[in-house]
Amino acid sequence: MSEATTTNDFRRRLARHFYDNSSLPKAAIMAFGDGGHNQDGTSKTPNPNQTQLQHEVLRKTLTSVTQEDLYSVTGKGTISKPEAVGVSLSEAGLLDEAGNLMGFKNFAPKIKESDETYEISIKLKF
């Protein structure tokens, strides 16, 4: 899968937080969508100016949030077997508690089958 893109909006919110100690909500939600690919099945080039997924179909509370190294944070989201069956998933986004997109990734479409649990991790690097 492709590497995650940190949004410019999130970077601005980080800078503002360090300037004036404004609130910075925690990572809390994974959004899943089917708009991250081109008609030929290739993933769309990520645009860091995005503030939402291209076509969101589902939001889930994060399964976990970890810090794998000193310069990143990883959010993991899971779609259970009965959810999003038949959807061609091709994008996922890490959102904060307020619903702001922090980062996302686009990838080749994967049709979600009814007997599958689908899990994705988004690692934001700082």
C-alpha cells in the first residue's frame, strides 16, 4: 500500500497549537472511501490540500493508536465482516476527535467481501 500523506490543514493546526496552545484534538476515527483510485484502477496522486476523502462511505472509531517510533503516530481502523460489503475501498483517512482529516492514503481498489475483516493502518510521520 502507498505511504500516508499528512494534510496541510493538519500541519497548520499543529503550527497554530505550538504558537498559541490552541486545542489539538486526538486521533480518534478512521474514514474509509471508494474514491481514491482512477478509472484504470491505479491510485490517485495524493493532494495534501484535501480536507476530506474523495468519497467517504464509512467511519469507524480507531481500533488503536500507537507511536511506533519517535517521529510518527499510527492509527488503525477495522471494518467488520458485515460492513461495506461489495464496496471497492481505495482510500482511508485518519481523523481527529473533531472530524478533521489529519492524513490519508489512496490505493488500488479492494472489493470488500462478506467474509472478510478489513484492517488498515495510517502512519503519519513528523
